[in-house]
Amino acid sequence: MRFQFPVLLICLFVIPAYAASSLPSESYTEKVETLPDLTQKLERFGFKVEDSYYCAPVAVSNGLIWLSKNGYPNLARGYKDSENQQAHYAVILGGKQYMNTRRDRGGTSVVDIMRGLYKYVLECGYIPVSFRYQGWRTHPKVFSTQVRTPDLNWIKSGIVGSSLECLNVGFYKYDPGTKIYKRTGGHWVSLAGYGVDKNGAKDPSVLLIHDPASRDGLKKRTD
């Protein structure tokens, strides 16, 4: 049995001054149509990478491209408005210089995505207002909130405004002998909004994501 554990990790990079207890609205969808939604299937652009492990760099690239068009132009150095260019951008982010995305490391660890992205943002000339983590996985202490179980309102507050927020979803297998769920893998996605379900009805428990998996979404390509 495999399932998605709801919320494991949040990375906040540049956030507005909203407290988790005072969200500006019951729902937020302003980024849904403008946040890029690139698939991690990068081989279709001619890049020789193991794209099944590139969800983290692609998810991060979505947020960085959005920020580059909304007040932080240096974050997308040399980027031009095309999927091919964003794919090139994601490959750079996943390289040894930044996130060190590799098959033998299971993709991109929490430590590598945070250290690599922080380094990249600084090199672009920006200092994040807030760069934080909530969750139980190993991460740099300097970015820790000391919160092992992510708070839903905290997550929502990070989506609003000039921000980049990524979520790591875990896959688990249940062992009936020990009655314990064991993590078998994970996947990174970009957070794009909250508070509205697929039918347009208000639902405060819903998080809207852009999933790098090629199988996901109406606009994804699987070739």
C-alpha cells in the first residue's frame, strides 16, 4: 500500500508580513495561473539528466521564475520566456554547484535543496526575508523552526505575496506486522494557492499545487 502523507516540509524564502494566525483571506488563488508549471521530464528538451529525480529543481524553478517577473529579476539570470529555457535553468539548479540532485542520493535532500537555493539567492544579490523549514527530516539547523509537524496556517501564510514555497510529499508503505508506515520515497511540488477545491468551492483544508510529475495536470506532457 502506498499513499501520500499530507504535509512534510515547507521551505519559505521571501515572504510577506502575514502572521500564520492572520491570513489575508479565506482563499488565495492569484498565483495559480501565473506560476509556471514545468514538468520534470527534461529529456524532451535535450538535457541528459535522470529527470525522474529532478522534481526539486523543477519545483524551485517555478517559484524563482515567478519571483523574477514579480520584483526580483536577478533570480532568473539569462532566462527567456520559454519552457526550454526554464528546463535549462532547472538543470543548473540541480547541478553540483547548487542542489546536487543525483540518483544515488535519491534525488534532492532537504539539506541540499535548502543550502543550494540559499546560495543561489545570495549570488543573485538578494537576502531572503525568511528562509525556514517545518518538518521532521534532517535539515540545516540555521533554517529550522523546531516544528516537526507542519502547521497548515503557516503553510498558507507562506504562499501569499512575494514568496516561493515548496512542499515535500512522502510515500509510505504499511507494515501490518509492526503497524508502522515506512517511508519509501518522496516528491517535491510547488505551492500555488489555497482554500478552493477542484470544483471552485471554498475549502480551508485545500492546498493548490503545481506538480512537476509529467502525469499530473491538464497541460503536462508525457512524451
